Amino acid sequence: MPRDHRRAKSIRVLLAEDQGMLRGALALLLGMEADIEVVAQVGAGDAIVDAALTHRPDVALLDIELPGMSGLDAAAELRTQVPDCRVLILTTFGRPGYLRRAMEAGAAGFLVKDGPVEDLAAAIRRVLSGETVVDPALAAAALSAGPNPLTARECDVLKASAGGATVADIAAGLHLSESTVRNYLSSAIGKTGTRNRMEAMREARQQGWL
Amino acid sequence: MPRDHRRAKSIRVLLAEDQGMLRGALALLLGMEADIEVVAQVGAGDAIVDAALTHRPDVALLDIELPGMSGLDAAAELRTQVPDCRVLILTTFGRPGYLRRAMEAGAAGFLVKDGPVEDLAAAIRRVLSGETVVDPALAAAALSAGPNPLTARECDVLKASAGGATVADIAAGLHLSESTVRNYLSSAIGKTGTRNRMEAMREARQQGWL
DNA sequence: ATCCGGGCGGGACAAATGTCATGGCCGACC
DNA sequence: GGTCGGCCATGACATTTGTCCCGCCCGGAT
């Protein structure tokens, strides 16, 4: 005989968020909803799939920027490994490219960390009932921005150039010639319409292309 | 006749945090503590002092990175304009320089956003009772790291060089000659022991010097 | 009175960065 | 089979960046 005293079946939620305080606060608040139960909390991206396999949540609430594995990549993995689990992305940045990638990864919803906490439980319920939860303005922005024009290699080089790495550093890190690296950087700078690698990185990040 | 049903006087808290969801969640949780009352919530640094003057909180819980005015600057202002209000800094980054500046600004405590939510209410009570709340390991790091070696101008130039601005941009923005800008950048790079402006910025940020 | 240290700028030079043209290699697509 | 695009690489070149000189003006400390 189940020890659950509630009549309605409660919604099982997996919570992935690296900031301990926010994770704890959200878990407590969600746990107070009568029909919601937080069955797992993780602080790293590479723990998401394991936790989902173990606890079989109905909804996974995923941050994007996580140590280990991105929440977007985790969403894609969940799609195949735990297909019954619906994914709700919860992120600081409403970048067009993030939303696009979230949708391509099969996410059912996309929330930004601004906006009131009250939205959260509501979004979880709507997502579970089959709705897709996305801010319309953000969706429009994502559509009008168009897809990522950068090739995989150009993204690699931009990512590797973060933190002030020199061309030589990047070349060594990616096992490329220095000339090749400069060519990729140059073309990324061209495609982003910027003047140097820093601006190109900024722009690519802003768009959610990295 | 006061409508407050509790016997004990409750602790009046001002909450300054730009991320809406975290702000809302913390406000709800703190409000559930029997002896704590959130009397004001703000999402911008330049609203802190006004709100404190209006609502006369016992404790101000301040994020550092805020739009408008830094939580550290706001703490310094509170020190003079609302001296009875104790300041508890709540930040994502446990940078040594942040802790140092927080203490110099008269903060009574310094919490990082990792670590459990449960610490928060406890820290508020301890701060109010006169204790200073600081993670000992972080305090040691701040002490051993030494003070900021950069001059005010060097900081300005580093800040202005964020986002990929060229020397010409920085010079124009700060009304300086390009030679001067390059000299400041060079000396900042030297003092940080780095190889270029990007690394210098990274390091200076890491240390909390900006 | 002298000596810092900081703010500001100039000039010269080496190194890093960004651009461009060119070419080979591959796989996908028509 | 031909074409196109991505990946990788060279070499030459202009521009930017970083370094090291030098100098001037100030205000505060000794």
C-alpha cells in the first residue's frame, strides 16, 4: 500500500541547477505545491541522465550553463534515453540560439530566470499536460534571428579563444596550424560582422551560438 | 493596534537581487521564517538606498552584480545614510577582492550563492546579533591574496577594454591619447602577470579588482 | 628642497592579429 | 562527372597590440 496520502498523482520533478542557493530554494518551493514532488536534485550536467534513469521524473527542469555537460546536450540525451520525461529549460539568458537549440533538442518549454517564481509551477503543469511553454516575444526573436551561420570548426576556435588564448594556444589545443586558426577566426569575424575575435565571441555568445 | 500577531519583534529584511526568480524564491522562503519579514525587494542597485530609507530594514541582503549600482557601492552608501542597517552581501563569486571591498564598505557578512539555503536565515540572525559572518577559507584567501595592485586608471582602462574594444575605442571613451591607453594596458598586463589585455581582464575580474 | 608615485603623452620597435588569395582533400548533392 | 561547401594549410601583407624608452605636470611625504 503506497504511503502517499494525496489523492492526485503527484508530478515527479528532476531539478538541475548549479547554483546551490537557487536549487535549494526552488526545490523547497516546488515541494510545497500539493501536486509536485522534487524527486532528484543535481548540480552538474553529467549527472542528469543518471538521475533521470534512476528516479524516472515526469519533468526535468534544466539550467543550460552547468558544469560537466550543457543542459541542452542533456536534454537531447534524455530525449532518447528517457523519452517519457518532458524537458523544461530554465536559463539566465534568453538567447535566440539557446531557444532554437532547446527546441531542436526536444524541449517542451523554455523559461528565463527573470520573471516571477509563480510562473514555474504553472509551466511545469502546462508542460506535463502537453503544452509547449515559450515566451512569444522570445520565440519571435529566435525565428527572426535565423540559424547559426558558423561552422562547427569556427565555433570550436571561438570557444577556444575565450580567456585570452593566443593563436598559438588555440592551434595547440585543437591540433591545427596557426594559419588555419587565423583563417577560421577571420571568417568568424566576418560572419558576425565584428572587428576582432573578442567582439566575435561576444556576438556569438549573445546569439547562443556557442 | 498593530496587526502583527507574533510576540517577538520580527527582523526587517531588504532584499536586493537582480535575478527575478531567485529574488522571489528567497523572499518567499525568508517570509516563512517566524522571525523574519521581507519589507522590500529591489532588482537594481540604485534603488537600494531609497528603499532602505523608506522601509528602515534591520538587514540588507545585497547581491554585488546589479544593474545601476554595485551592491558594494550601495553598502558603502548605506553605512552613512542608514547606519542602523546591517549589510549582508550575497554573491555568486567568492572573489578575494570582493570580500575585501565588502569589509571595507562596512559589510557585516559575506555569503556565496552556492551552499545551502538554510544558511541564509541563520546568517541573517547572526549578523543582526552583532556577529560577522564570513567563510573562513575565503577570508584566508582574501588575506593572502593581498590588495589590488592596479591604479584607478588601470582599472578604468581594463573595464573599458571589455567586449573587444580597440585601443582607439578606449581612448575615445575615456578622453585619453592612444599612447596613454596602451601604456596603462601594458602596465596592467605586467602587474597581473599575463600576456595580453584579455588575460589581464580575466585575472583582474577573478580577483575582484574591477 | 627633494623625492617619490601617479596621471598623461610621444616615438620607435617587435610581436601578434586580421585579411586575402591560393590550393589540396574530402563528402554530399544533382 | 561536375559542383559546392567545409576542412586544412601556406605565404604575403597591413594593421593592431604590447613593450620600452623618454618626457612633462602634479601633490604628498620625508
